[in-house]
Amino acid sequence: MKMDSHNSPRVRETLDSLRNKPIKSTTFQRICLSAEADNQVKGMQQPLQLGFGLKYIMERVSVPVKPHDLIVGRMEEKELNNKETEIFKFLMKRFPSVREQREFSPNVSHGQIELGGCRPLWMRDYGHTVFDWKRLLDLGLNGLRIIAIEKAEENKLQGETEKADFCKGAAMVYEAFQIYAERYGVACRAAGIEKTAEACENISRKPPATFQEAIQLIWLVSVVFCGITTVNPSFCLGRMDSYLFPFYKLDIQNETITREMAGELVQDLYCKLNLMAGRGDHLLSNSNFLDDSETDTGWTRNLNYDSPEYIILGGRNSEGISIANELTHIMVEKIAPRFENSVIVFRYTGEESDILWEKVLDKMRNNASVILYNDQRVISALMAGGASYEMAANHIFFGCNWCTFEKNVVYNWTKQFKPLHILGRLISESQDYELTCMENIYDKMRITLYEDIKHDIESILKRRNKKGGHWENLLLVEDCFMDGPVEKGLCNRYGVTEYESLILSTVYIGSAIDSLYALKQLLFPRDGDKVPLGVVKSALKSNYQGYNFLQKKMLEFGKYGQDIEEVDKIGNILVDLAFDTAMQVIKDLGMEDKILLVNSLQTDVDYCLASQIGATPDGRLAEEPASQNGSPVDGLAKNGVTAMLNSIARVSHQKVASGGYNLKFQSSLLKGDSGLMVLKNLLKVYFRNGGVQAQLSVTDNKELRDAQKHPEQYQDLMVRITGYSACFVDMTAEAQEAIIHRDLF
């Protein structure tokens, strides 16, 4: 291995793929082999179908290698000719859509209904998960396979046929991964890449012993999970600087690796994560991903499509000690700002060295896909939701910027709290005499949210407890890489992990705060005349036509993001309302010892849902954008970045574990050493004041406007979406305008 740079052949290949891969590039071989495997496993129980089917695929799927590969594992893709297109369309009809699969997997969220995927029904994984990576590295594929075989025999002797099949299927899943590693070993030998060949051969038979073997095993498991078995994986590779550091340290001590060599392996992992991606972005597109989109690859052609994979760096361990180490430095240094994947979550403790902190911020000001989280605030919020300190300290994040736990927990419930929607219904259905104070409004929100959460949890528990129900005897690939399912012979969705989590996400909180504050001023003023509820109702119903005076008044009220304590207090009320209501449901169901609450603010940027909301009391017209994630409404943070961060920090108190906050800076403000110092001090104060998260876009609106006119000149212009970054010129015109109209500091 030779010392490399950010302009290496592998980086150039990756950038070319991100910018120039054909929109309709399709993992056609994966689809065809899945169809062949489906024919082979008809009539079997689902766990055996998954085991035999995946083994069939891994015995035949291509194992492409390139001369500059240090770690291997690639998906074969191609543009389809006319004949292949007909086959593709035929198989799309043959394999059920996610809508049809909901009957079998009710945990699939509404947002996943139209994902497609073109995969057999016995492949049920839907990602948004994390594996127990340390367990995989400790035991290796063969060690896990032996455990599954022993459990299968044990269950067979006890007459537990279904559990025996579950474990037998899991054993074959491990064997499929072993076959894949062996075949890659042969391919690497043929290509003359001896060290990588040795790594593949070794991990097929035993636990990894070196840094290269460990990172190779992580990637081979990931590429199969994200590229072959799982639609919209949005997958977490965990705390890599923690679980890989012992391998790195030992190799350094044995002088079998150098710091530069380790960096090249990390860089190649980053490259592989991007090579797997499709084109386009589902959050910024109006296309239907099951159709032939001209702007988006979609999950049907490529299971991974635009799903970000998350890597977690830094933070504290279960003893409360910061884990940042030399590998943390290397992994930060090798982040390529022009890449889209993976999302690097840096858990900020305030105890990092200035050198490491500045390296992270330098990547962020160059629009790398890096998110900052205030480690102590997240830990406190998770503990408030029922987690022990040890569990909370080992938290991670995965797709949708959600927070969860590294092991022994599976999320089975996600619920949105929509105060803006509830408020709209409340205003339209209420009479003046029913609303005598703001507490009436909050009470009605509380009741609505309580019933919604209770209904969802009870529905899933009812399905789970039904004999022959949705999860019974169902094997997922993720089951094979968690501690618990194989040992108990049951799917993790069946409640076999020590805990389950409820992820509660408050939507459009900025617009909700502004609307509630406006109502407070109109309906219950301290001074001046009260505006009757009937007038407010008529104004909203007419979309303010004929009520321009009232809309003007609403727009003039104080807003979230302007550092007005009375306004921001409403955000605290909403956060407390969501948290306390969910905890009450958990208590009333007697599940305090089973369900952990992860309270969050909306993390995705969703330009479509806001268009479905009518006019709102903050002066917003129907179909206009609402606030994004946990940020204020675009254009209303008029008192500067410090004021905005003060507002956010007030709302992001100890009951919020995750959420996105957009910070958009002019490039000139953050240039050079002085610019780095500005960013460093600003974020330190923000986190010290209680802020939970920060994500940056650093650009100029003039540059963005020019990119709209001359996209060919701005192929590497990256902007922040929600956690991850994307190429500006690949976005729809509507999405570009939304980025431009964010507050610029």
C-alpha cells in the first residue's frame, strides 16, 4: 500500500460515479438472481427461504475487483437494453411492492409504502438499524454459524420445529456471507491483490485478527445487507473508532500497519459507501420511485439508492470517558467533503483536543456530510426516557437522523407528533367558549397524542401475541447480527431483545411554536382587544383572502429563532407535552421496563407534506413551506445567528435526543484561521448553552443562483440536506429554492 491522497484513483472513480452514474443504472444481476433463488425456495418456510435463497445468490453474484481496491465488495450495475428493460418490468410485477408486504410486516412505516425494491417476499429487511459489530468481530462469521447450528439442534430435540428452522436459516445466512468472502479471496488472488485476498480468506473461516481484516468483514456484511437484501437500508456502521481501535493499536504495535496504511483503508471504505449509491434524492424529489423517473434512480433499481449509512465517532463510553483516539483523527482526516455518503456523526464532549475539534469543523465548513451532537445532552435525554447511563452512553444514530442504542434494543415504534395538524383541526372544530386559555389547546393536543401512541403500541402488541402472527417464525438478516434472536429462535421484532424503543418525532416545531404564540396574542392578549376565534377560523379557511390586516398582524408577532424567551417557552411546552404523554402511555401499558423513549424533533427535510397543510395562525399561506426539522421558519431568524442558536438551545433541552438544525453561513465568514475560530467559538457556546445538534451549509446565494444557470460548472457544489450533504445541481428546482431561502449568516 502506498500513501494516497484525496485525489487518488479510488476517489476519482467515486466522484465520477456520484456525478455521472446513469440515473437508471440498475442492479440487474441482483434482481435476476433473486428471481432465480425465489424459484428454488418455493414451498419452504420463510427462514429456510432466506437461508437457501441468500446462499444461492452469494454463490453466483459477481465479485468484481479493481486494481486500486484495498477492501473489496462491489455491486454490479448497468443501464438496461430493451430486452433487459422488459425483464425488469416483468419482475417488478412479479415481486410485491412494499404496500402489499405491509400485510406481512406491519412495522413498515407509511413513508416506506412505495419503495418497491424488486425483491422476493422472503426478504423482509427494511433497514434503519445497527448490528452488534463487536460481537461479529469477536466471533466471526464461522463462530456465529456454529452458534446457530447448535441452537437449531437444541430446538429440534425439544420439538421446537419453527425455532429450529429459524436457527437453521440463520446458519445458512452466515454460510452465504462466508461463501461471498471465499469467492472474493479467489478473485483477489487472480487480480494479484494478495493482502486483500488473504484478508477475505481469513474472515471466511475465523474472526478477524488485523485492522484490514476487521474493516473488510464490516464492509462485506454491509454491502450484502445494503445492496442485496434490504430496501432503503439507512444503516449504521456503529462506533467504528471504538470497536476498530484495538485492531489498529495491535497492528501498530506489531508494525504490520502504518498510520498512512490505515488511512487508506478508511478512505477506501468511504469510497465503497458512495459507489453503492444511486442518483437523486427522495427527500427532494417529486417522482414516484416505482416509476421510470428521469431524475432519480429509486429503490426499485438500487436497494440502497440514496440511503445514507452512518458512522459514529467520538463521544463518551459507559465509564463517562471520552473515547476519541488516533483512529478518530484518521477517520476525520479521510472524510472527503465532495462525497455524499456516509454521514459522519461526531459526538462532541467538549473534552476533545483542539486539534481534533478543528479537524472536524474544517470538514464541516467544506460541506462534508458531518453532523455534530452534544453528547451529554443526548445521554441525558435517553436516560430521561428510561435508559441506564451505560446504554445511553453507547447510543448511535441511523437513517432519518434518529438516535437509538448500540445493542440489546430494537425500535418497533415510530410516531410523529404533529402539533400544526392538530391545531388546524382544533381551530376548525372548536367554538369560542371551548377555548378559554392556552392550556385548553395543550390539553386537546395531549389527548390526541396519547390516543395515537396507545393505539399504535397496542396494535403491534396484539399482532405480536397472535399465534401465527406477522413476526412469528420470521427471519431477517438483521436478526443474524444482533444478540438475542438466534439464541431465542425468534425475530427481533417479536420482542426478544432486552428493550424496545419508541422514537417520537415532533414535526414542524418551528411553525407550531409561531402559530401557538400568535394564537396566544390574538385569543388571550394581556393588553388590547381579543380577536374572536370565529374571525381566526374564517381567515384561515379563506387563506387570508379579505383578512390581510390579520395576516399582517400575525406575521409581525415574535418568532422562534429571534431569541424571545416568551416565544421559545412554547417550544419547551411542546417538547414536554410530547415526552410526558409518551411516558404516560408507556406507564399505563405497564411497559416501563421494556420500552425506552427516544424523543426527537423532525429530522428529515420534507417539502411535500407541508404543502398538504392549510393556512396557519403564524401568517403562513396554504401550501407554503413550513419550518424544516427543528429549525425556525426560513427567513425569520432576523436577529442573527447567535439569537437563533439561543432560541434553539432553549427548546433543545434535556428531553430531546435527536433533531436537525440547519446553519447556513456565507463562505467568506468562515474562511481561513479566523473563520475557523469564529465557528469553533460559536458552536462551543451553543453546546454549552444546551444545544443538541448542528449541521452546516457553507455557500453563497450568488453562487447557488449561478449554479442554477450553469449546472455543468458546479458538479461538486455540496449543500446540507438533513444530516447528509448532496450535490446542489442534482436537486429539483423546488428543493434548490428551499436551500437558497434558508437564513444565511
